[in-house]
Amino acid sequence: MEFMSAKEAANKWGISQRRVAVLCSENRITDAAMVGNMWIIPDTAKKPEDARSKKYIMNDDKIIKPFLKWAGGKGQLLKEIEKYYPFDSKAIKKYAEPFVGGGAVLFDILNKYNLEEVYISDINFELINTYYTIRDKIDELINLLSVYQSEYVSLETELRKKYYIEKRERFNYLKINGDENVDIEKASLMIFLNKTCFNGLFRVNRKGLFNVPMGAYKNPLICDEINLRLVSEKLKNVNIVCDDYKKSADFIDKHTFVYFDPPYRPLTETANFTAYTEELFNDDEQITLARFADEITNKGAKVLISNSDPKNMDISDDFFDNIYSEYKIKRVGANRIINCKSEARGKIKELLISNF
């Protein structure tokens, strides 16, 4: 059997090399295989049918996407969230996302608008370190990820488990004992673990140690070089901060659209998918955030907040209706994406809360 490279397939099919890599990683091209850090494809392979929207096909080479899967990621709600984008108004020239997480909304906005200033932050140091590294040290990061890709994908399942555990232990060691000299390695390990762990879930225990087991992906795309380089370029002019959301007050003014996606209020006592840091976000902190939203509303900023809807479990629970009584609250449908019990995955309501 003769093979062609992803680049050759891209030229043959009239799509981007990145799109070919995605199709390979999704097992949509029969007999495609990862050799080293590149995909090889049978030269007789046919281009898979593409059901994506024409808008994104036309601009495929320029579209960036989140480089991590993140608990509570907003990819599935973008169609609802984008309805709130106020950038058609010449008065709104800035964007702030103080709980950036995986950045689904951030990257959607960076794909669609050229803004004067953008600010993102999070209290998860390893997450923010990864953003920094992608922006400032992309070549070194890709070199390490390429090694992980080559080593991991070539292993059988039992050896993959051993390799995964070694990388998880190394990440936890650096998380506790490392300094700025190992920031690139920490970022590469964070991406590796995210691409290979169960459901792409980033979760730490009370000691701050990453504790998610290995997932069962056949050919995970650990080093998505094309997307990472595009993300790096888009982040060049983004102000990236590792701090509490209140720090954003210095950036926010009447020309700013602010999106808050805080750790969600748990629907049940055991629903701790928000535990991606050692600290949990309790009801007092939800109230403090609401009052902070009041403060920046008084500055003239446009504010949008997402959260869980407690009425999913208790129709009489008016917690968010009360603390955001002066705001507009919309209930939208969403799917549970990360849940260990399949019967608990399904349609629920989430809240989109705005001051405009």
C-alpha cells in the first residue's frame, strides 16, 4: 500500500493540513496512521464527507480552537453566547474573560473580531502557564509535545498506562517543586495529560495533585502543531494574568465586554466538576462575584455571566434569580459532557445572565 502525507492529502482534497490531521485523529480516514509526529494516509483514501458549516470551511486555515478540553467548556453554548457579543457597537473595543478556562468564548471572539485590547485571567497557575508558554515559547513547546506524541502513540496499552503515570507523577512533582525553569515542561505535560486522560478532565485533589486516570483514545492528537501556532499568534496581543477575577477591575471600563464563566454552583453535593484548583467556589463567593458585576456595571461595562440553573433540581431554588435580580436571566439548554454515569448525561438548563 502506498501512502501520502497529511500535507499531500490536504493539497489533493482542497482542505487544510490541520483539517486532515483532525480527520485522522477522529478515525475518519481508514488506515491512516501516526508515524513519528506525522500522519500518513493511504494514497487511495477518499476525502471524508464534511458536514461543517460553509462559514468555517471557507476560513478553515484561520480558525483557532481551544487547545485543551475543559470541564464546563462553552463550545456547545457558543451559538447562544455569541448573541450577546456587543462588538458591532463602536463603543465596545475591549474584551475581558477573568475565568478563561479552556477559552472557547475567547477563541471564538479572537476568530471574529479585531479588538483594541483583550484581557484573560485564571487562578489556575498551570493553566495560565500553558497560555504563556503557547504565546511566548511555542517552538520549545511543540518540540516537547512532538516527542510525547511519537513515544506515546507507538506504545501498546499497558505500556501507555505506565508512560501516562510517569508523566502524571512528573507533572505533580513539578507543580509542587518546580520553578520558572521548568515552565515549558509543565505546559507540555499539561497538554499531554489533557489529551490522554479520561474525558480530558483536569481535576486535582485537596493536595493540589492531578489525579485523573488515563483515557482510552486510540490515536490522540497530542501535538496539534497547526492550531497551537495559530493560537500563539492570536495570543500575542492578549494580556494574560494569573490572579483572582477582581484584578480585572483595573482593565475594565465602559468600552469593555466582560464574560464571567466561574466555577458552576454544583447541582448536587457530589457534582464537583469545578474542582480544577484546590479551592472551591461556594455560595458566598458566588454572591461576591455578583456584587463585583454590579461594580463594573456601574462603570458602564457590558457584562455576561454563565452558571448552572439550580431549578434543574429544585424548582423553588431562586439563588441566582435573587442575587442577580436587576439583571436579565435567560435559561438555555445544555448537555452534560463530563459525568462518570452515562445515565446522568443529558439535557439540562444553564443560565446566561446579562446587564444589557
